[in-house]
Amino acid sequence: MKFFNFHLMPYAHADLEAIAQNGSAWVTFSNSHYDPEKGAELYHDYLEQMEFADQLGFDGVCLNEHHQTAYGMMPIPAVIAGALARNVKRAKIAVLGRALPLVNNPLTIAEEYAMLDNITRGRLIAGFVRGIGAEYHASGANPAYSQERFAEAHDLIVRAWSEPGPFAYAGKHYQFRYVNPWPRPYQKPHPPIWIPSQGSASTVRWAARRHYTYCQTLSPIATVAQFFRLYRDEAEKAGYEASSDQLAWSNTIYVGETDKKAVREATPHLEALVNYFLKMPTEMLLPPGYTDAASMKRVRAAKVTGKTQSLQELMASGVVIVGGPETVREKLAEYQDLAGFNTSLTKAQFGTLPNEMARANMTAIAEEILPHFREREPRPAPKAAAE
Amino acid sequence: MAADNSTSPITVRGCRIRLMRGGAGDPLLFLHGASGASWLPFLQALAKRFNVIAPEHPGFGESDTPDWLDSVHDLAYFYLDLIEQLDLERVHLVGSSLGGWVAAELAVRSTQRIASLTLAGAAGLFVPGVEQMDPFLRSEEQRLRDLFYDRKKADEFVTRATHADYEETALKNHTTAAKLAWQPRSHDPHLHKWLHRINVPTLLVWGDNDRMFPKDHALTYARFIPDAQVVIVPACGHVPHIEQPAAFVAAIENFIGARPQAKKTA
């Protein structure tokens, strides 16, 4: 299995009570709560953590994009990727991803990814996402056109990377007299494309058909397994067998000395992540048109956005793995076999977890977990004959 | 005479929509707001004097969602087509909120078949410094309550409109509303440049306590539309036709009755 160190870069000094009072850490949570001096410290801590991940032997570091929120301080992930490009010497740099529909000029994304791919001499992984609902409030992009714009921007970027320019492009949402971005990507024909999603059948289908690596974010392991199975089925329909390397599970792992100590240490910081940083009203998460009516009704009925979750619940449903080294190894092996993935995108820092604890966790993951999984591939339970 | 109403579909250039009609007299075309179309008491009252035509917009309720529907401009052209197809002359055009914006865009394009224009709590303009509720960050129930000044009237409306049967329609309506009004938020930055073209008598009916498009929006419309008349309805929110139907109907009847039916000369 491959291990990537996934960083959200939360503003860990956020006043959790103020977030609770506002109802969310997103869009309407005033930036007057941001202290630039503390923020600057965090940027440096987090950049150093990702450089440390490279030194510890992680296969890659992952960044992502969120706007107008204390949840993550990476509205422009390319700034962070650029800051890491020369000090992360060996690991891949995965931007998971850029939210295509939010921009009015997708060629800027083709350009920034191509620059990063050149500077890292081909170590870039190019993630494409639609962005969660809150981004549509923050950017003004119309959620009712999210899917159309994603598809169109994707096609344009891939063409801009693979066809010699200049050429003219006229779509519904984007029009260019000249498409001719310099530089061209370092990797041929272009950097690997990864598609992170919270789980939408149409996205899984779309990614499988194009052989793109699919990353499942923030879900119970049973749901992860379901979407990965769908991916394999869709690949089969498209005439090929999907490899486990095309399936990446985005998780949170905390390794302590013992199970008890691990749970005690991780609890406040992980609960800060899910119950404060991540919380938002349904209207913010699912603006109209962002998803089809059936999914909208399902999410509303489940009332998922308002729920407070304890670490015990997150562990029980397999959203996170927290424990002593032995427990973490057991759980990870169990989940790998259950869902059939061969890439783990692991948050070692989360919520309010302080620098020293995050680094200790990274070290523990690198020393106690990584070596046991290096050569390990998913071992699916034998299929029941009737299925 | 009790004015009855009937509902039947109509297809305009391949787009099938639901059309409610009632009464007899001069044609009055009512364009509904983002919360949807229904035959409300004020339409029943207007039907005593007018041939009331109340379509459900493309993209709303039972009407088709055509591929070409991307902006309020598309709806304005669609209704010009509908007026031509029904061969309506001297239409009293009335629009509320989103429908008011459509009506203004329509009138800017052509008043050839329009006798008068009434905008109620109309969207369409941006007024600097005026606070507006953001319907897209409100739950469905909050959104309906925001329409009203009187809490009891809001309660009644919410009870009727949040019925489970209505969920599908509400989602569809809200999605189309987002398509048309998300960005720029509920306005067209170019509309004000062309409002001077509206050369028919224009009435602006606004709730004194409108929190969605406060009455400053009425005053701004009045600045750009020549000789527009403003009526502010007291103790009333964003939907005077629903919250104060008697005052709303009276305002329209006074306005149309008092006005010479001839077009103004430009």
C-alpha cells in the first residue's frame, strides 16, 4: 500500500465557541477571527510537517482547496505546492484538488499544474473536484451549473495539455480564441488525474471510465467499500479490470502508545474537526442544483449535516482509525481487505492537534504502520458463489 | 359573477408549461416569484375584472425545464413568444419578485403588446448599502417566513407550502431560481441602463417591510422608469399580493382605472 500524508491546514487556533455560535466555520464565520501572526506560525508548522512526511518515507503529500473557512487555510493550494516543490525531494505532491467549476478561466489551472509538474520533474498528481457546496456560496459560482462547468473545464484542461496549441475553444461556459498554455506538463501526456469525491455514483462512473484514480473522502468504511465496488464494476463495463492502485481511501489515523492513550489524546482534536470545523447547515453544504433532487432528498432526510459525532462513533463506523500500533495495523488491514484499496490518504494532523503531537503521530505511522503495509495488497474474502 | 379558473398545459416553441386562467376582460399576465405558481386569492379577485393568465414558468413545478433556460433573459423572450402565440393585445403585465424581474426585462425588450406594467417586490436591481436576506442560505421554512411581515400569516403559509407532496416541486423551483438568480445575486447589472425604454404606465407595489428586496429597490426602479408610480403597502413583507391581497388588488385597479389606456409618447 502507498501512504500519502493529507493535510487540510486547519486554522487550529479558531475559537470553537465562536464557530458553534455562528453555526459553521465556513463562509459566514468572520475572518476577524483570523490572527495573521498565529496563522503564519501554522503555515510554517504545516509546511514543515509535509517536508517531514517526505523524509519519513511517505509516498506523497496531499493538499486541497477550500475557501472562506477556518477548516483549511489553502484557498490556493498551488501556493503551498509551490512552497513544497523544492523541499519535498522524493514524494509526490497531490493537489486533491482544484475545484474546476469555481474558476472562470480553467486555463489558469492547466498552467499552474503544468508549472508544478515541471518544477517537481513529474511528481505532481492533478486532482479535479467540483468543490463542496460551501465553495459555491464563497465563490459566487452557480451551483446549478456545477456539473456542466466541471465537465467542460476538465475537457478543456486535458485538451490544453495534450493537443498542440494554439487552438480556439468555444464551449457553453468557457470560450478562448487562443488555447496555447506554456509550459506543457512534464509528464506525458499529462500528470495523473485523481478524482476525490464524497461519493456520487455518477462521479465514480465518470472516473472509472477514464481510468482516473478515485479517492473516497470522509465516509464510513462500508460506504467506501460500496463505492469502490461500483468503481470496479464500472471499469469492467468499460472493458478493463481496475487495479487497487486506482482506489484511494482518505482517512484519519492516530497512533498512540496504547489504545487508551491514543483515544484520550486524539479525542478533543478529532471532535473539533468533525463537530466544529466541518459543521455547516444543509443549505450551505447542498446549494440548489449542486446535486440531483433524489440525492438532495436523501441527505435532507438523513440530516447528516447537523449531527454531532463522538470519536467512538467515528471509530466504530470506520471513518477514522485510532489506537495503539497493533490495533491500527489490524484495522487498516481489515479495511484494506474489505474495501480493496491500495492507497491510503492519511491525515496525521487534524483539527486542533498541535504541532508536536502531529509530528509524533507521523513518526509513529511511518515506523509502526508503513513498513507492515509496504508490500501488502488487498486480500479480498473469497466471493460467495451465489453473489 | 364568480370568476372560475382552469388549468391546462400550453406548448410554446416546444416548451410545455402549466397555464392557469380565469375571468374575462382585458388580459392580465401574472408572472410568479421563485416560490412557485398557484391560483391565489388575489388572482381570483383580479379575475372579476380581467382575463387573468397565470403561467408556471419553465423550470418550475409541472412545467418543462428546457435546455435553453439559463437566465432571466431567456424567460423574458419566452413570455414575449407566449404573448404572441396567445395573440394577446394590450396586456397588463404584473410580476412579483423573480417574476417582476422577468417582467421588467420583457418590457425593456418590447412593450408593443403591453398596456401597463406592475412590479411587486421585484428583483432585478442591485441597490448599494441595502441589506437583503440571502434566500440561498435559509432553510425552506425560514425562506417562506422571510416573505412575510405578519407572523401569523407566515405560519399559515408555511403550513400549506411545506406539505410533503410539495417537496419535489419546492426543490425543482429552488434549483431553477438558483440557475436564474445565483450570480449576480438576483439582479442584472445591465438592466438599469435600459429601463428608460419602458414607455407604458408603470406601478411599483412594495411591502413597507420587505426584507428580501426592501423598498429602496422600488425607489431605484422609480428613478429609471419614466413616470413610475410607487405604492408602499404598510404592515407588509415581500409578497403584498399574498400578505395584503385587498390592498394589492386595489392598487392595481386604481392604477389601471386612473391611467389613460393610451401609450405614453416617448
